[in-house]
Amino acid sequence: MPNATESAPAARSERIPTTLRLLTLLEEIVRLGRPVKPSDLSGTTDLPKPTLHRLFQTLEAEGYLQREPDGRSYSVGRRAREMAVATLSTQRVRTARLAIMRALAKDVGETCNFAIPDRESMVYLDRVETDWPLRVQFSVGTHVPLHCTAAGKLYLATLSDVRLDSYLRNANLDAKTPHTLTTPDALRAEIEKVRAQGFAVDNEEFLEGVIAFAVPLRDKNGRMPATIAFQGPTQRLSIEAGYTHLPRLKRAAEELSALL
């Protein structure tokens, strides 16, 4: 029978309001940034295992967590992702972000995109269009593929080797243009290049006649919650010219990361 000292942490944790326990649990899962089992948190939350299982089930039922294919692990669910997007879109944060993006677009002379990963694609959370009449127009909220966009390839570069291999085995690497990388080996080699250099290039892989450069934003844990990119038509922006804008793009990424 446990003594009073042994049962004290569990007793204290059980006195925490259920709502706060749910938020604390979700915060820890997001901090870890990977699928977790209830048992993975038993040593960091002071919650009894039955309570952990019950809280996980509650978060799953409400859409804040979703169960992984193994049936035992959980990852962030739809409602938690929507909350993250809404947080990044709050007016004060967005005002500062758009100011940075407008300065970048002015200096580079091309459209700038702020994108975040959303399951099997990247979604544009913000865009600042160039003043040139010749431009590629996408609306905020547009989803773009992972395998043929600069932002998407940056996200793929953050995956573990196991998850990247799974993606390459199962994803539909359909050709958007004659330049799209459509084989697992070719895309894997490209991802390794992205990992090594710290930025990604879309060389007419998503839209023929359009190139893009993207760099990651980093949070305090070193993870990539979003990307910043510029894109333009090849009639006006060459690959060689794009490389000259990389220092300015990286500076914008540092400023945007400071807002996270």
C-alpha cells in the first residue's frame, strides 16, 4: 500500500482542474513534436496512468488529438492545428508579420509567401503580392503539394528518415510540370540537399515558368513551424538572381522567427 509521500504527487495532480490538465497535457504533446503514447508522459506530468489514458481519450474525442495507425500513439488533431493557425493569424502578430513580408517583397521585387504544414500539404497563411502585372496569384488558404514546392520540400526535410521513407513509398508524386521530381530516389536526393543547405528551391517544379526560394522559421525548440518564400516568373527572375536574394530572405526569416 503506498505511503502518504508516494501518493502526494498523484493527489496534487488530481486536484488540478480537468480543463487545465487537458491544456497542460496538450502543451506537452506539442512541445515534444512527435506522436506519443500516454505512458510517455507518465514521468513528466505526475498524473496516474488511468488519468492519462482518460485525458488522451477526451482530447481525441474532441478532435484535439488523433490516433496514429499503430493504435497506441497520438498526434496533434484537427482542432489543435486550427487553433495554431488562428493563433498565428491573430491581428497583432499578423500586422507585424505582414510588415516584414512587405519589406521583403519590396526588396526582392517578387511575391512572398508565409506557409505552414497542414498534414499532406502546405497552406498559405499570408501572401504579399508583387506590384508587377505579371505574377502568380494564389489566395490565402491555398494548399500546395509537398513534393514539388520549395516550402513543401523544406517540411519534408524536417521528417525523420523513417517518416520520410514512408512518405516516399506512399505519396502520389504526380508531375505538375516536366521538371517535377516524380521518383522516390530523385526526391530523396533533393531532400538531402535541402537538409544540407538549409533552404529549398522550386525550379519550375510546381508551375512551369515559375521559380521559388524558401527558408524555414525556427521556434525556441529549433523546430520549423512555418516557412517564408519568394516566387517569380522566369521571364523576370532567374535561378541565379534568386540565389542573390537568399541573404535577404534569411534575414526576414530571423525577424519572423522572433515573433513566434
